[in-house]
Amino acid sequence: MVQELEREEAPALCSDCNRDLGVDPTLFYEATSGARLCWDCAIRRGGTFDAKQDRWVIMPDISDLPDERRPHL
């Protein structure tokens, strides 16, 4: 009998405060492919979420977060 091993994934953490986002993964802002912000940090960084439209109408400031798409100096 062959048994598949489940791959243990690293917990998703807020890129700002390191809060575990696994508790409620719907309440975060996907800043870049490698960076996420918890709800509180996204709001603190100026983000505004419209619940009726189910979207961020003002994006949080993520200018200081690393982005895998651009090289780091």
C-alpha cells in the first residue's frame, strides 16, 4: 500500500507584523506574490475595503515591502 505524504506548508504570515494569516485567510491583502498584509496592517497602511463591492478601493501603501518581480539592491 502506497501512502502519499502530505507536504507541510509554511504558515502564511503578515509581511508587516508577522501575524499568522492562517486563522482567517480571507481577511488579508495580497500585496505581491510573496507578500501579504493582515487586515489591520492593510488598513493602517491607508487601505480602504468596500464590502459591498468586495474589493479594495484604496490600496495599502506597500512601497517598502520586497517584491519578487524586481531585483533588490
